[in-house]
Amino acid sequence: MRRTASPLSLILLGTGVFLLVLAPLLAWYVEPRAKRTPIDVNVTTVFTGTGSYFDADAVETKKDQKLTITRRVLGDVADSERSGRAVWDVSTAIDTPRTLPLKDPRRSLQWTTERWVTDRRTNAPVHCCDESPTPFAGDAYLKFPFDVRKRTYRWWDNTLGATVPLRFDGSARVQGYGGYRFTGQVPATKTGTRQVPGVLVDRPKQGQVLAEEWYANPEIELVVDRRTGRIVNAKISPKKTLRAPGGKRDKVILLQGDGLEFTDKTQRQQVDLASSDSDRLRLVGETAPTAGTLAGALLAGAGVVLLVRGRRRSS
């Protein structure tokens, strides 16, 4: 008697084999290619806190003032697609209670613009596409690499003009969302010079002096999403001062922030973005392959059983 296979057994067997083939492809091929720094980013983050700043109009340092740092990151999609890199334009404004209502970065206490170019897979800096500052280095700046490890990373500090080691410092929760905490410090470091009236740095007999600019940051704390490398909270305490030429002590505080930190709104925004991106990567890299393997094994097994039974009945 001729042996025949039921359509159902063939469908189950074929579907099961397809899922068994698809599962490792998702984990080993699709998921690594999904780990790419986005190029269409448009994110604004805001730090707030109290501190001091030098008021040039009043020629004095004002203390216990609210300081606001607003950073906007905008991806250059055209240049990113053309270069195959992640090209991000970054605008950072530091505002005081007087300049914040003006809503114009050009009138802020300090305004800087940068252009960051990184490898979309590794997050390593790439020197092309008119990047600024030039050069820059490190493992992390606006984000960390994917799959963050419990180790020390080199974080680029643009004010310092160099990298700062950030050490793994345990886990932390931000708005109920878990991540890795990294901490570090910048000791007082000379970063440049500035011509100022001598009286500002206790050199009243000199009309103008080339004062030394010093920078420190005793508190750097970043909480990072483990899967995506997105920074979900940041706290910094920058201090910029002037010293007399060859001096050992700070004479003028240009800017000092005491624990400037992401606002609650920024934390929620960063957590939402990190959670969404992490869920997609987990789906492609873990959930779907695992479910596909189990479902494929069950369907293929059922198909084989039905096929064997069908052949026995036909014999």
C-alpha cells in the first residue's frame, strides 16, 4: 500500500524546522546588527541645581543661584547615512536666573557647540565629518557602548579636554528603572589662560594679567542602562576658577555647580527611551530566539509523530 503523509504533519514539520533555523539567526545575525547607535536622535536633556557664577556686569561672583544646563543632541541623518557613522550635533547652554528666561543660547552664561562622530557599533570616536572637538577619545560621552560591563570606562570631559576614568560603583535605580552607576572625579587642573584685569586676581598694580584657568569636577556620577548604554541619570559638580599667574589658590570662581543633576522630567524621558530600546533588543536577542526554539522543537516533534503514525497506518 502506498505511503502518504498528511498535510498537517508536513505543515507542522516545516513550520518547526523554519522556527529552529530562524531562532539562531535572530540571536547571532539580526540582534548584533540591531545594536547600532541611532542616527535620527533628537533629545534634549536638562540639569538643574544650585551654585555660583561670575557676573561680569556686577564684577562679582554670585552665590547660591539656580543653574540650568540644557543640552540638545540632534542627529545629522544625511551625513550619518553618507559616512556610515553616527554624526551628532550637540548644543550645550549654561544659564543663570537672569539668562534662562531669554531662551536664547547665544545670551547664556556659556554656550558651546560640538559635533560628535562615533562608530555605530562600538561607540568609539571616528575622526571624520568635521567632528569637533578634535581630537577626542574615550569609550563614553553622550552614551556608553552597548552591553555595559562592570569595569572602568574612559569618559570624555570636553572642559578638561581629556578622558576621565569612571569606575563601576554598583547598581542604582532611576525612576524605578535599574542601571549601573559609574563615578569619577577631576582634580583641579590648569586648562588654559585668560587676560583679565589684575585686580581680579589680587594683582592690583598690574593693569592686565594672563590669569590661569583651572577646572575641577569632584563629583561625576552617571547611571547607565546596561543593554543600550543610554545615560538615564547624570550628576556633576563642575568648578571653573581663575588664579594669578603661578598662583596656588583660586581667586575668582567663574562657575561652580553643586550637584547639578538631570531633572525628573529628563530622567523619565531617558528611562522611557532606554526601556523601549532595551525591550526591542531583548526581544530580538533573547525572547524571540528562545520562544522560536521551543515552539520549533514542539512543532517539528509533533509533525514527525504525525508523519510516522500516518506512514504506519498506510503500510
